[in-house]
Amino acid sequence: MEPIRIFYFSDVLCIWAYIAQVRLDELNTTFQDKIAIEQHFVSVFGTAREKLENRWRDRGGLQGYRDHVQEVVKKFNHITVHPEIWTQVTPVSSTSCHLFLHAIRLLEVKGLVERSQPVFEKTIWAFREAFFTQLADISDRKVQFEIAENLGLPIADIQAQIDSGEAYAQLSKDFDLVKEHTVTVSPTLIFNEGRQRLNGNVGYRVMEANIRELLHNPAGEQSWC
């Protein structure tokens, strides 16, 4: 049986996606070759600073959003965030991160990095952790290269994927997928060729139940429920 294909859309600056990573890891551990999770990006924080300043203007501005994030994180014991998240450092945009990460994925596709290691997923997590715990301005290209260097990735090859336009093309594909599936929330999981979706802060058991239902009722078969 072909693995169940799952589209996973997230924004690298989204606290909910940061929280949800442990659930993705558990899905991959539980189902292994029965599922194939394809990570894509949705630019919820494409204009991060401007968006937060405008939307939180009447609720304390960036300080209000910081307090909101801190309250959210208190409900989970598997992650931490810096006390001054979003206030001391406010990235301009997640889009530059997504472009850079697509360049990393192209290195995998082209065999320019070791394929036995999940380099793309590892780098996504490194970006999130750098921002949420260390207040690294991951929208800044210099910071992006520093993270890549720390992971032992070939800097010149990453730059080549960006300079050639190939990373932009991959990012554009994400924009098209976001439109096609009307994705507005980070994170969003889409199953069953778009017929099922889970938006936002969804618990692991709900994700697992959706996958098990698809495994027990393959495409083309009717389920009484």
C-alpha cells in the first residue's frame, strides 16, 4: 500500500507550529512508512512586525502579544520560550525564512547533503528553536547562514539555490498550494486529497485517529461513518 500523503502547512514563526512539532515526530514514529508528511509553508507572518503591531494595537501591542504567547506556552511542558519573545527581537517576515528553507530542501533533492539525515526538517526546527528560545532574528539572512553553518550545511550550495531562482520557484509552489487548499491557519494538516483537514492546535490523538481511519478505509472504499 502506498503511504498516506499528508500536506503539513506551517509558518516558521508560529507558536502553534512550534508546539505541534512533537506531535509530528510522534506520528512519524508511530506510523513510519505508512505515512508521508510533506512540509509546506503558509505565510501567516509574512509581514510579522506590521501585522502584530496593527492587530494588537488595542491589546498592548507587541507586549500584549508576548504575554499571549507566554500564556499559551504555560499549558505545555515540552517547550520553552524566551521571556521577551517578540518584544526584544521582532522579525520582519517569515517569508525569507521559508525561501532559505526551500534552498535547504533542494540540497536534499539534489543529493548535495546526506540523505540519510532529515536535514530539511532538522533545519526547520533549528530555526524555530533559535527564535523562540534565543531571540535570533531568523528573518535576517546573516542569521540564517549562521544556523546553517552550525548544522554543517554547505553555505555556497545554499546560496546557489537562491541565486538560481530555484528556491523561489519552490516557494511559489507553496503559494499555489495554499490557494488551492484555502489554507489560512498555521499549522494545517490536509489528508485524503484535500477531503480532510485539521486546523490549528489539534491534539495528537485527533491526528492519529484521522490517519487510522484512512488506513482502515483506503481511498475508493466507502466508510459507514
